[in-house]
Amino acid sequence: MPEFRQNMATKEWVILAPERGKRPKDIFEQSPIKEPLPEKDINCPFCPGNENLTTTPVFSLPSQDNWQVRVVPNKFAALDPDLITDRTKIGLFLAAQGFGIAEVLIEHKKHNTNPALMEPEEIRNIFLAYRQRQIEIGKNEKINLITIFRNHGQRAGTSLAHPHSQIIATPIIPPHVRYPLEQAVAHYDMYGSCVYCDMIKEEISQAKRILFNGEFFVAVCPFASRSPFECRIYPKRHQASYMLVEDAEIIELAEIIKHVLSRLYYGLNNPDYNYFIRSAPIGDHDTRHLHWYMVIVPKISIPAGFEIGTGIYINTVLPEDAALYLNQERPDK
């Protein structure tokens, strides 16, 4: 029987219609087999030895000469850090120059790996680099929003196979981001509490969709998942911005990332996916009503006319079933 469910934080609705979908095992069996990649590709600009093919790094771990993680300005960025942010009127329309900062985080020396296959210590370096770049970029007074994201696979929009993620900073906070923030303010004004903290407690209390429940973080297939096998990772401690995460928390976060992504890798046959960190706009990092979190969206389904026209997504896999399937014992444990 189909069911409407509402996201407690954003007030968005989804339709759960499992009768229309495949069983998780069928998704695994029908997933296309990806061609194996070499450990090093001599034509890849991100592989060791080809450092001259990228721009000068702005950050490296553990060092620039002996790096495991490198962050470089994007050579093919859609935005330009040398432009201005002034809005201009074109008749009744509004425009602005394409100011922004775009960086690429090269996650590993190996061309053929990804976070599902990395060691937690290697993932930790990635997330340490995210935090450091968010802090540094956030000092730019023209920046209002920093988005950290990863595209894995062609269906997710990646153009280079070498493991990498991206950081894009803009002066504009779009309605897609602003609206949930306004909903969080309304919840705090009404109930005196952070809606995400309340939602986390409810997910833990119901215990039907939990993937990992640690000291600092909880990972779930959320109650109102928009797409099959959507996963979210929430910090238990109230934090509005990812830049506030502490070193000890990043250690556990890396373990959870490894756990969740490896479950998707082995359970769904290495699906394409997007992940992103939803963090408070710059200047709102200490607010009581906002809460940063991470979203992982496997590219199992494609939004069609109804989803695009209404904003109501149809999910053909119950999040309870998704969590049950992903929690099965597999080679990653």
C-alpha cells in the first residue's frame, strides 16, 4: 500500500510505493558491472607523478611532497574568485557576476579506489581536509555558502574516475537551501528545540532504520527517504556547521563513512551515488536551530515528470527494508 511521509525538518513530502519497485536483491543482480580500473593511469591529472597537470595545491595531507590528500583549485570551474558580487538589474531581472571558489579534493594516490575500499584513517584525512578548507574559505567575506560534495560514477555526474570530491563556495544562498533553514527556525520558535536533534532522537527511539549508532554520530535510512537507499549521517552533538566538528568526532565519522559506503558497495554492486554535507551558511555556525548533516544518495532511480513538477519524490524501497538489507552481514565486516 502506498504511503505519504513527511520530512520532519523540511516539511517535504515523499510517496513510498514499494509495490512499484524491485527487491533489493534484484537491484544488486541487475546493476551494471563496472570495468576494473588500473591502480595508476598515466593520463590522469590526479595520479602521482602528474601533479604538474593540476593547479598549485592550497592544502595537502600529510605534506605537499608526500601527499595522500591534495586540494587544488578547479581548472575548469564554473565560477571565478576574481569577480565581484554586486547584483545588477537587467530590466526587472536580477543578475550578478559569477564570483565563487571551486576546489577539487584529490582523495587518494590510487586511481582505482574509493572511500568504500579505503581504510578509516585515509577517510579521516579527507574529512579533516574538508573541515580545514571550510574554515579557510569561510574567512572570505564575500562567501555565504560552502558546499562539499562527491560524485561517484557517471550517473552521478563525475567526469574523472580518480577518487575526488569538490568544494564550491558561493555568495548566494539559493531557495533550495534557504527554505529548510526557515523551517528549522520556525520549529525552534515553536518548540524551543532543534528540529534535527528532535528527529535524531526519534530515529534512535524507533530503531527501525538505524545503520550505525556510535558515540558521536548516527547513520540512518531516514523515515521520509526521497529515493531508494538514501542514507543520512547526523552528529548527535548539536552543531550547526561542519567546521565545528572535533578531531575525535572525525575519527568516528570516518568509521561510519567506511561502514555505510562499503555496505552500499557490496550490497548494491558499487552503485553510482552523490554525497554532500549540508552545513549552516557562513556566519550562522553557532545558531541553536541549525544542525549539519551528511546525505548519501545512490543513483537507483531517476526523478521523472511528477517529481520534477511537484517536488514530491516517489521512493520504491521502504527505508525500513533498505536498512534491513544494508545491515546484513557482508565481506566489508
